[in-house]
Amino acid sequence: MRRRQFLTIVGGSAVWPFAARGQVVRTKPAHIGVLQWGRTSAAGLERIEVLRQELNSLGYVEGRDIELDVRFAEESGERAAAIATEFVRQNIDLIVAAATPGVHAAKAATRDIPIVMSNVADPIATGLVESLAQPGGNITGVTFIGPDVAPKRVGLLREVAPGLKSVGFLGAISDPNTETFVRQIRSASEEIGVAFYPLLVTGKAEFARAFADFSGQAIDGVMVQPLFIIDHSADIAGLALKHRLPTISDEARYARAGGLISYGVEWLKLTRRAAHFVDKILKGVKPGDLPVEQPTTFELAINLRTAKALGLTVPLTLLARADEVIE
């Protein structure tokens, strides 16, 4: 059941007139490297298609105006670094990098080629940009400010599971944002008197062990780091249900895949916004002059089927606030 779906973006919304900034005249298509952190999956291919569609809506024709070189890092830091290095060797015109580890790989490879980031949690804390308003350097783009809303997610878990006395965190070793997530969740848990139990893993191969550990420690609910739901929403939701653990993560796809709750930004919208940064940079604007955009509106999705399977009753007041209810 769809209620409402909107996203307000602040920062970087100014229109840059060609006469003021100077449109770049190209004699050949701009070569754009697209570095995806996740796997070559249906979800990953969907993000690429959305990027293509948005660029097309901005007037770019592939083969005539732009050429996209799409690579998937398959959740490997080494592979991401190799892809970024290859892009630099090819003297690519611009890099679009998704997820914080992917953007860091691109930054490590070049300080000259413009980088447009998308689906990044906290670019300031992880050293990608100097500030949102004045990023400086060669990186700009879109953030979903994940760690900052972590306390809200703790509160949502408690609303659905009033007896919540402990909360676990399934975190990613490979994500530079993990330390910030842990700090924010620990602080939020301590404020409401809830014990905090973080578990950091490398990826899918360790999910089953992690959930068995959460269950063995009698954890009452689990927060899942957004990086994992890019490609593993169904796997994590299944394990959570198997161990009868209420869970919450960032994007609606998690609730749709069987997770109990999601609260955050629709990542495909961020991918669309990234295309607008590509447009401005190709028209001559320096990345360091383009403020990083951040969302001010977040979407709440609740899976009632999962709640019923877990024996939980979702308060009517919470259902009334939901943007999407899966029944």
C-alpha cells in the first residue's frame, strides 16, 4: 500500500547558466567510468539503467555525447581499486562512484578527474569532502546521511518491539562509515537504556554466523548497515525471520524483501540526482564548486507480514506515519 513518496534535496540546486560558466565544447563523446561497489545483480543493473535514463532526459545520447564504461567491484576493495586505477589509465573524463568504499577507491586513484558520488553515508566524517557546502577537490555528489538517522531507527525498533532491551548491529568491515554508525547507535541505545551489541563482518558468507550469534546473545532487535542491503536484502531478511529477530535498515527495498522495517531514502532517487551532477560538470562546473546534496525527507516502510510472523503488533500510530505498508 503506497502512501506517499517524495524527497526534498537541499544544496547544489542552483542553475548554472552556460554563459556564466562556459559550456565545454567536445569533439568526441565524454568517457564516463561508472564504479559500482555491489554485485552484477538485477538491483545493480537497475541503478545503471536509472542513471542512463536520467542522463538521456538531460539531453545526452550514448554514443554521441557520452560513453559509459560500467564496472562492478563485486564488494571487493581490491577490485574497486583496480577498476579506479584502470579508469585513470584510460584518462577517463569523469567517474561516477557508488557507495562509500567505491568512492574512496576512486579518490585514492585520482585527485584530478572529477568524481560524482552517490549513495554515500557521511562524506565529511570519512574524509571524502571538506564540507557539504564547499566540498573542494574533485569530488561532489549525493549523500543519504545514514549514520545521522541511526538513532531514529533505534526508536522505531522499540516502537514495534516495546520490550526491546538490547539491539545488535550488523556492520560492514569494508565501509569507512562503520565507525560512525557504531558510535551513533551506541549513543542512541545508551540514551534509552538499551544494551548495544555490534558485529562486524566482511559480507554474505558471514551473515548466518552473525545472526546465530545475535540469537545466542538473546538480542532483541538488529539494525543492518545500509551497505549490505544493496544486494543482500532477501538473504538478511530471511535470516532475521529464521532467528525471529526484528530488524531495520535504510531503504524500502529491505522491507519489500521481507525485512520488518526500513527508514531512509530511496537510493534510485539518489542515482538520478547524481546524473545532474554529471551534467553540470560536463558543462564546465568544477566539482569542488558544487555543494553536496543531502535528503531532508525520509521514507518509512513496514512489512506487516513479517511483523505477524514475528508475533509483533505494529502500533496504529506507527502505521499511520508509514509511507509504505507491505501486507
